[in-house]
Amino acid sequence: MDLNFYNQAKNFSLKHVDLRWTNSCNQACVYCGPEYSSKWAKEMGVKVKSDVVARQEVKNFVFENISGLENVYLAGGEPMLMKENYGFLKLLKEKNPHCNIRVNTNLSTTGTGIFELLRSFKNVHWTVSVETMEEEYEYVRHHGSWKDFETNLDSIRNLNHKISFNMLHFILNYDSIFDCIDYLKGKGFHDNSFVIGPLHTPRYLNMLNLPEAMLNNVLQNLKDRLNEKPQGYLKNSFENLLKYFTTTTFDKNMKSFYHNLGKMDQRRNQNSRLIFTELFKGLDAYTLE
């Protein structure tokens, strides 16, 4: 077969797109970095280059073929911030309003109009990133607002859209992730709404750094939750977490945890000890043994 066939756009019908225009983001989550967050890049004084010409070529091609799209995935960065998404959704609403849209978002307030546009479509799957609540949420998702999150979540609950939660389990939310799950279930979200995985990197935040006694408490909590007979994705998530935490070989390095979290606290003018009091109470007790 002539391989030149693959170089001609006319031989293809564009059906599925994954759009991540830039690293623009209004949060600097503790486990993220400059490549995926402009807030992180600014904080670290790093410039992340973006190929403007290539981005424009992709934009032109996608916009020209927008009528035939069947599935769209918007991610980032934070897709609510990207100006390309506003123009894209305006045109999609006009040309292809029944297209399936999935958006991976922190569900923050941005004032860009993209949130309102998404709410106007019928077939939207919101994949919402959240790991914990209230002041812990605002520490983990630096620059985020728990109040804004609650308000925006409530505003999409009654749209007949699909909503799921993408959650990471690590040292800082070792226990509070379960409170967050209970809070969301209390709002009516079912077990299939939760997809939870262990945080692998950065390594200093990996759960497996915890002292054995504290890690065993996490394992027992997972076992207790499984004994409550959860269904679907929540059941799978708890099983996968338990498997990872019990079978993974890992060199603990709590010195790295204290060092890196301390540097982050200093840089952001925060005090993690005042936020994660139970965590540090347990860690301090272990240190004194």
C-alpha cells in the first residue's frame, strides 16, 4: 500500500479529538508541575514553550471538520481557561450541537464563558478533579477555592449530564479522601462516579512513604470500605489501591517529604502543619519512637 495515503487529510474523516491547547491553569496542585500548569510555571520561574504555528494548524483543521465530530475530549491545563475552547464550543454549538463532549476540569470559576457554554450542551461528561475538602482542598489545589468548587458542582448536578470524579490518593489526603467520597455520595453521586488511583509521583508524596503503622491504618480503612460492598468503579478503585499499597516495592524517604513540603510551604507562604494536623500528629509520634 502507498504510505503517502496517510499524508493526505482528504482520505480521513475526523471523528474524535483530544484538545489540550496549552498548559494554562489557574491552580498549582501539589503533585503537578510547570508542564501542565501555568501557575506552577510562574511560581518556579519556568517558561514552557508552545508551538504557536502548530497549534494554529491543529485549530484550523479541527474547526474545518467540526461538523463530523462524534467525540470531543477537552483537557489541559484547565480547559475552562483556554480561549481556543470558547471559539471551538461556539462553533460546535452551531454546527454539531449533539456531539459528545468530555471535559477534564478542576471545576473552578474562570469568567471565560466556557463553563456556561458547556452547560448548554446536552451530551457532556464532566470529569472533575478533586481529592479532599475545604482548607485541605485549597492547600492541595493551590489558588483553588472550595466555595467555588461547591457552587459550580451544584450548578451542573441538575443538568442531566454525566459527572465523575478523578481522585488521587497520597500522603496529604491519606484519610480525608474517604471524607470527601462520603461528602460527594451524600450529594447523591453513586459508586460509579468515582475513579481513584494512587499517586506515583512526585515520590515524596507517595503514600508508601508513610510509617508502617500509619500505612496499615490506610489499608484497614480500605478493607473496611470494601466490606461495605461498594459497587462498580468505587469497588475497583479500592481494590486497586489496596493491591498497589500491599504489593509495590518502595524505598521510604520521609526526609524528602519534609524537605520538599517545607520548600513548597516557604515558597507559597503556607504552613502544612496547620492544615494537616492529624497527619503530622501521627508522623511526629512515629519520629519520637
